[in-house]
Amino acid sequence: MNTIRAQTIHTDRLVLLPLLVEHAEEMAAALSDPVLHTFIGGAPADPQAMRARYERLVAGSPDATVSYWVIRLRDQACLTGTVQATITPRDNERIAEIAWVVGTSWQGRGIATEATRGLIAWLRQQPVRTVIAHIHPDHHASHAVATAAGLTPTSTRHDGEIRWHMTTTT
């Protein structure tokens, strides 16, 4: 299976841009609310820590194809969050584990849903047959995003989170 590289993804209101180290300062501000980390863990990163993290992420993983995008709200020209996909081959198929996070200042506007749908549409073109996400059982906003994007919850738990699943048609 060929390596998959993140590409720019356009949706109605958003542009998903492949992650660059240069995004670190703006993303540190966008994700700075401690409340945001209730379900995703950790604490807000300052710009220097975010830069160091983005340097590691951009360098890539030797184990799997992991791609990261920042979410740019087109009409406000600002970064609002991130989406990511870890794509692994299994039985002559590609499986993608996805995640998303949108800063609290932009939540409730459908940005996470639109970004996730855009990511899944892009994954279908790769082609990815199975998409999964792991969501904290109490994170109702992420449950709504997953449902709107076409994923359904399963009975499988991973590190205390519910596995959500969808099979795509390629």
C-alpha cells in the first residue's frame, strides 16, 4: 500500500490545511481553554510547547501513516482546530482512525462536523474502507459530530472510550 500524504481539503466554509510547524502559535491560542481538555486530556500548550509538538508531528511516524490538518474558517481567515487520521493497512484494506478538536470559541457552529465530513470524504478517495473514532462516553458533543459524520457507536471500549465505526463505499 502506498504512503498517503495529507492534502488540502475544501468544504463549504472550511479549508483543512496539512499541518505545518508555522501553525503552532495560532493553534496554541485556539486550543488554550483548559475546559477543552476535559475529555481529550492534558493541558493547554504554550506556543513553544505547541511548536515542539508540531515539529515532532510533521516529522512523521515510522509505524503508520498519520496525517494532521488544521481547520481554517475561510471567511474569518483563522485557525479553529484540528483533524487527524491514522491510516493503517489490514487485510488488503486501509483503516483510518480519526480524531477532531475545535477550540471552545468556535464550538456550536458545526465546524467539527463539517471538518470531519470533509476528512471522511477525502479518506474515501484514498481509498479507506473503514473509519473509526474513539470518544469519551460523556463527550456528547463529539457523539453528535460522529453521528452527523455517519459513524455509529459499537460495544467496544478502548482506554475507557467508545469505539465508533463506519464502513465507507469506495
